Amino acid sequence: MPRRKRDPESDIGGRERLLAAAVRLFGAKGYAATTVRDILRAAGVTAPVLYYHFGNKEGLWTALVREGVSKLSVAQDEAMAAAGSAVDRIRGFCRAAYEMRRQHADSHRVIWEILSGPPAAAPRLDLSGEGARFIERLRALVQEAVSSGELRACNTLHVTLALTACLDAASGLRVYDLPGSDPGDELEGMMSVILDGLVIPFE
Amino acid sequence: MPRRKRDPESDIGGRERLLAAAVRLFGAKGYAATTVRDILRAAGVTAPVLYYHFGNKEGLWTALVREGVSKLSVAQDEAMAAAGSAVDRIRGFCRAAYEMRRQHADSHRVIWEILSGPPAAAPRLDLSGEGARFIERLRALVQEAVSSGELRACNTLHVTLALTACLDAASGLRVYDLPGSDPGDELEGMMSVILDGLVIPFE
DNA sequence: GTCTATACAATGATAGAC
DNA sequence: GTCTATCATTGTATAGAC
């Protein structure tokens, strides 16, 4: 029977305590600015617990990123299976990705640091496969909308990249934030700018 | 007559040497991962030079950001004064911003770390004024295109934000980079997706 | 304005008991 | 698996000579 020392109600293991604390701190301060001591204090454990479970600071970071990537990719699978018109599914796909990023904001920021931060700021983890997979999936939906005649002929790659750019902009929480604006509304508006311009008008 | 010790051809002062070295390192590794020792070694000066000119590490960072912001905003002023149709000027404005970011990639990454990086990764410097100014300028061009009848009526804010999102995506050097793709071409393509959809068609 | 030399706190990590 | 205690290294920053 495990000891119960710091948290009377739920006695989760040190491993999980560390992961939970680390994602918050790495998400708020980035890899380099987050110290092992910070994490230990926030998790309420001592140093050997971290080094026993993860080997070192980088091991904890790596475990965290893997966990985050798998969580965020779940939203993709669900959104792909949705019903509705192709354009509706494009919107739903982006919306789902946006909501997932909001819900797991810390995980998203950790991944975002790898993707968009300085090249050598954090341990290098190759996430290009995940990024490419996201693009491919969204592009398939765009292609579907063109094939079905919902959208007019266009460069599907550029449409996909533009949609992704808008999604990333809405997901990034502080860039260009204007007073009294809601990122969710902005995402809807930006998607409309792109998609409405491609809808085949009534003759 | 100043001493000439490390650099036979151009004997610039320690202050400039530090700024040049720091922008490279901060751009490559971010604020926290870049150590004062790194900078000193790269600049070929000793510690007191840094602390004499900038007070501390954060002072050097701050000076660097201010320098970068003013450099990057020059491109805006020039692009605003350009001739051509409103749509051409929108494209030119984004193109100029993109080129400026490429040319001063390190400065851009330093600023980008503040705008899109983890909230507490680097010393907080309020750049919201610069961001808002950029949005306002681009939006004025979009509004002009609508007023002149080049573009159909639309939500100018959302169009502006979408354009900015595409610009930022193309400027971010590693996010979703696909094999054999050129960010400059992608920017052109994404701008076309947005603007061509808004062009008023011939009846 | 720049150097040599150094102070001193914070960092990531480990040994060994339990 | 987790604790106490500690280490070696690296971090930012300064004193004082020139």
C-alpha cells in the first residue's frame, strides 16, 4: 500500500505528479527557463524520483512531448470521421484542432516551442511526421470538396497551408491580440475569408 | 586610437560586437538557453564590457529587441509608400515584411520568441503596440481595396488577420516545412487563395 | 572602455540509506 | 520508489587595475 503524504485524496505516483507539473512549467516558461528544482517543488517530490523515472531533464521533456502529441492527434482522428458536407468537415477539422489546443494549452505550447521556437532552444525532437500528417489530412478534405464540386478548382496545397496558418494564428494566444477579440471567433472569420471565396457561386 | 586586437580589418567597438553576437545566439537558442559566457566568447570580449554597456543580460536583450523592432518597421514604412493598385500594394506590403524577416532572420526570431513563445520564457517587453500598428496598416490597405471596388465587401479585420497569419506561417522557418517547398512561393500562393477569392469577377 | 581575477548563487545530477 | 545529503559544474555579476 503506497504511502500517502502530500495529497490526501488522490495518491497518484510520483511519475504522474512530475508529468503534470512539468507540462505546466515547460508550457509557461519553455524548456531552458524551467529548472529541475521548479518541477520538483511543483510536483512535491524530490530529485531522485525524477531521475529514477526519466533519467534526466531531457527525458522528462521527451516523455511529455510524446504524451502531448498523442493527445492532440486524437482530435484529428475524431474530426476526420465526422459527417456533413466537405466544407463543413474542413471547418469541423480546424475547429476540433483549435478546441483541442485550447483544452491542452500547456501541451500545445510545449509542442509549439519545438515547431516554432528558436532551433536550439529545446532538445530536438522530430515532429515533422506529425506536421506532415496533419497537412495531408486537411488537404484530403479540401481535395474532396473540390472533387464534389463544393469548391472551385484551386491549389489545394496553398488552401491547406492558408487554413493551417489561420489555425495556428488563432491557437497562438498572444500574437497580435487585439482588445476585446476572441480567438475562436477570429478563427471562424478567417476560415470564412478563405472558404467563402472558393465557394462556387450561383449563376 | 583604439587598440586593434581581434579583428584586423574593422575595429568596431565592444558594444557592436556584443550586439552582433547576441542576436545570432539569442536567435538560435532563445533567451534562457543563451548564456552570457556564450555571448562573450562569440563576441571576443570579456564580461565587464557587457556589464559596462548594458548593465546585465536582460539589458542586452532589451537593446537588441528595440534595435530589431525598429529595423523591421522600416520595411513597413517603405511598403506603404509604394505605388500600384490596392491589391498590388497589399501583396507588396506582405512581401516586403516577409523579405525583411528573411534578411534579418535572427532579429525576427528574437521578436518572434516574445510574441509567440512561452509567456515567461524571456523578459517581458510590450510589443503589442507594434503588432497592432502592423495590423492597422495592412487593414487600411484592405479597406482601400474594398472602397475602390477592387475587392468585394468583406470583413476587413478577418481578411487582415488571415493575411497576417499566412505571412507569419511563411516567415516561421520550420513549422510544417514540406520537402522541396519554398516559403516565398507558399506565401504568394496563400495570398492568392485569400485575395483571388475576394476579387470581384467579371459579370 | 576594456582587462584579469574572482565571488557566489543556481544548476543538473548522484550516492547511499530506507 | 522515495528520501536526505551532497557534489561538480556552470550561471550571472563584480572589484580593481590599466
